[in-house]
Amino acid sequence: MQSVILESGWQRLSIDSVKVERQYVALRFMAYALLIAVMTTVQMMWLDLSPWWMWIVAGVVAVLFILKFYYIPRLRYDYFRYQVDEEFLIVRSGVIFHHIEIVPLVKVQFIDTSTGPLLRRAGLMNIQVNTASGFAVIHRLEERRTIELRRHVERFAKLEEQEEESL
């Protein structure tokens, strides 16, 4: 699925990023549920304790699962934006607390791209653009768009390096 280009050059992630984030959340919370079940079994079988407090833990985990599975991936999709021009990579995120990262492409030291089995299956990658003072990360970006962004940043960084050497 393609990135959606919004007003004035801002882009958002593909809808596949929501599906992949939900898959990661489901796997993580299945592990939590298994851990709670094992702890409850140990309490009941060997320690002869009443597992009443485990119901509270299970309830809290269930509420967190609902939030992280249904609402947070969709909010991240709706509010996460990025923009790349000739000089800057700008990443905008946050629902309640808005966060804007502006990375000057001239200052880029290195670029990391990573992917895992779920991301690979969906054709997505993570990219992290690093400078001396920090970094900007775009999670679950389409593979094609990630490669284009990486080449654009590399090309611009090399141009600036060549200009500095000629002075």
C-alpha cells in the first residue's frame, strides 16, 4: 500500500503499518497472558494461595490490550506525519503532546534501516536517521519509500560533503 501524500508535502504511513503494529501487540500480550496463567497456576497448585489479586492484574492487562490493540495504532496512523525536502527531514507525531523533530540533512552521520519477520511480510521497514545531536525514527515505512528516503539523504549528504571539500 502506498504512503498517502497530504497537504503541503506531509506524508503518512500506509494502513499496513496499523496491521503490523496490532500483530506485534497481539504477540506481546499473548506472552503476558501466558505468564499470568502460569503465575496463577503456581499460586493455586503449589503455594495454596488465593489468586484474587491475579484477577486485578488480568483486568489491567486486558484494558491495556484493548487500548494498545484497537486505539493506539489507529491514533498513531492518524497523527504521525513526516516530510522530506532538500534540507530537512521533519517528523511530526503525538496526539496530546505534539512532538516535532527536524533533522538537517547536512548533519546526517549515518542511516539505519531494519526489518523483522512481520515487517518483511507486510513489505515495511524502519529507518533511523542519526546526527551528532540525536536521531529521527520512522517506524513501519514502506520498503520502497524507505529505500528512496535513504538514497535521498545519502545523496544530499554527499553533495554537502563535496561542497565543503571544494572550499
